[in-house]
Amino acid sequence: MTVEKWNVDPAHSSIEFQVKHMMVSKVKGAFKNFSADLTLDPEDLTTANLSFTVDAASIDTRQEQRDGHLKSPDFFDVENHPSITFQSTNIVADGSNEYKVTGDLTIRTITKPITFNVEYEGTSKDPMSGNMVAGFEGTGKFNRKDFELNYNAVLETGGVLIGDEVKLNIQIEISK
């Protein structure tokens, strides 16, 4: 195969996250709206160029009040910073169908490097459209305070309301 442009299938893709809550559980959520600019050769993924843009206002934790707070200046400040972006800078094979994908994550106006562990699930031909499709799963994590997402509250019993570490899980199906 050769390097070609691929398109994200939003019906079969997701960007999800989780953060520790009250030191005892985890809150999970997702971003409903995102797009990507992907050029890659499934036979040599180390040559890929990956760029994602996430609509920060599409955050969904299944709790409207919390979502509103996350959209506020305490966190994403979606009025002034409507997008979260990721641009790959380096891709290294890390075993059979496994890769380390490093890139620049930008939240608000702050850009920091992040590395995702990505598993390539393979390619297949869609029987409905006849298009080639490929699948990937990526996991990563970052410290929210690195992006000035500092809001928190001290708990009466010790600890804090919101953990610093944000874990990401990304499922992507693409087609050409």
C-alpha cells in the first residue's frame, strides 16, 4: 500500500477519558464531536501523519451540571478555547501491531507532548461500501494541571475532589 488520506468513521470511533473522583472512584466521559486529518500507509504506520481536533463543548459525562462546569473557565473555557488538538510528531513500532505515537496535545493555549500506546487492529473490506477500513485503539494519560486545569476542592476527610491524572482511551475506525 501507499501513504493515502483516510477518514474517521464517527459511528465507530470514540474519544473517552476518566479522572479519579473523591479519591475513591472514577468519573468517565467522552467527547462526542471530533475530526481528524490522517495520512498513512497501513503497511508502515511509522510514516503516518495524524492530526485530531476535538470540539471541547461536546464533552459528555452523562451529568449536565458537571458538563457545564467542565465547559466553564474553571476547566476548558470553551467560549475562548473551543478546540482541543493533537498533532503527531513521532511514531515508533513497539512490537507486533503496537506503536508509541508521540505528539503535541493543545488544551486552551498550552501545548505539551503526550505519548499514546496504540494497537493497530488491522484492515478489512467493508461489505456494504467496498471501502478498506482500519482500526486502532490508543491509550494515554496526562496531568491536567500541566494544562492549567487546576480547579479542585479539598475533602473534609482528606484528599481532593478531582485527581490530577486524566486517562484517555481512543477507539478509531478509519476508511479510505
